[in-house]
Amino acid sequence: MQVVLLNESDVRGLIGPAQALSACREAFTKLARGEVEQPAVIGMDLTEARGEVHIKGGYLHGAPFFSAKAATGFYRNPERGLPATSGCVWVFDATNGFLKAILFDNGFLTEIRTGAAGAIAADVLARSTIRTVGILGSGAQARYQLEALLGVRRPTEVLVWSPTKAHADQYAVAMQAKFAFPVRAMETAREVVERADLLITTTPARQPIVEDAWVRPGTHITAMGSDMPDKRELDPALLGRAKVVADRLSQCATQGEIHHALDAGTLNLDQVYAELGEITSGQKPGRTSDREITIADQTGVGVLDAAVANLVTEKAIQAGIGRILEV
């Protein structure tokens, strides 16, 4: 048996934001149509190290591969000069179950598919024209979310807030240099939220950092930080007056912003408008009014990991990229 081994630079050379956006949109649509196999998420908190582990996977019907990935976030790593995130993906032949490839991507595929998921949500739920994008958090995902968003919307300014002001300042400088439009660091989360037409939350917060009263009619919110049961970024009352869309309702009911709103009694399951794939597949419309507040609760679904891993593996095999391990 031959197994293809790809390192992070190999993977980065084989997929970019546009390719991830297309692959993830198709994956959401297949999920809504029941054309996938997706096991439950395994999540672990390593509280002593301030770390977390996510194990996800899936199979899209008709694809040549199925896959499983482990992604980690250890938030003290930057203090040690190490990246906060890491991980790898195991890709298997869907016809015989043999291991086909190992993608040592150090969490890159998780980052890029999460950015793509946010952009897809913005594409179907945000107003067609937006001026100000607000971003809460200044880590890697804040960067991937903005880069992916630019594939579907073109804001005129970006406002960012981070619990550590120096990090927000660094983010603003780097993103303005990269994308050549104004990016400003703000002193408070409230300043960002009150001015945003489109808000992206990317923090590991355990208590709400977005208050209901701060959010204007017409705002779209992509909430992607609450991907474990104890994490939360939004005031539960906000979900009670918004059009709420889940990436996967069964997951969001136990570990997303929807989970906390259910516990608080501000939302019932039957009030959740749709899963994102129901909108990408045309089963339901997205935004229907410029006055709606829309929220996309993003907990991360395994078929997105499978979709980007499939794409990378196919391209690597076709191009003869990577080392071959004889097993």
C-alpha cells in the first residue's frame, strides 16, 4: 500500500480561499440533501494546558475518499513562540478503506474551511452591500475570515477589537497592508458591534462579549467561536429576535450559541430558521429583508473537512506532489 504524505507547504500550495469556498458550498448543499455520512464530533478540553481538541470527519457520497481530522488549539502556545493551532488529516480510499494520504497541515485546512463557511454564511445572509465589517478577536481565524469574506463582499472599512489591544493593533496593520483598505483597532467591543453591518466573532470567550442592545437592525453576525459547550460570544437574548441559521442544528443545540440560547429560554429549536445547507441548496431563502438581524451559528461540520481534504488529495495525486510511504 502506498500512502501520500503532504506537509503544510504542500497543502497550502494546493488550495486557496476560492477553492475552499466552492468545495465547502457544495458540502453544505450535500449535507442538506442527505448526501453525506458524518459522525458525531469528538471534543476534549485540556484545561491544565488551556488546550482543546476537535476530532471530526465525513464522507460525501460519490467522492473517492473519506477522511478524519484532529485539530487542536492551545492558547498559551504563542507565549512559547509556538502557533496556537495544529492538526493533521487522515484520508482513506472510499472503495476499500485503505489509508491513502496523511495531510500534515498543522490545522491549515481547518482554518481555511472555517473561513469559507463564514463567507458562505455572509453571502446568503448579509445585505448585498455592506460598508463596515466588525471583527472581534485578532488571531488566525480573524485573518482567515476576512480573507474569505472578500470573495463574496467588499467592505469599505474593517474595525477590530481584541482583549489584548496590542494584538488588535498588529492585526490592523497587517490586514490593511495586505488588503489596501482601512482597518482600525478599536478600544471596546461595543464600538465595533454598534458600527458593524457585518460582524464576525472569532474568540474563545466563555461569557458573552456581544450585548443584545448593541446590535442594529440589518446586521449579520457570523459567530464561529462557540464550538465547544462552554464557549459563548453572544448575548442569548439576541438570538431571540434574530433569524438564526445553524451550520448543523444537532451540533449547535449542544455546543453553539443556539445551545446557550436554548438553556436561557430565549430561543426554541423550532425557532431556528434553517441549516446553512438548506439555503445554499435553494430549499429556503436567505436574507429576505434589509432590516433583519441574521446570525449564523458556526460549530464546524466534518463534511467540510472531508471536502477540502478530498480536493487537496486529488490534486496532489494528479500532480505527483508529496512523499510516498510504502506500507
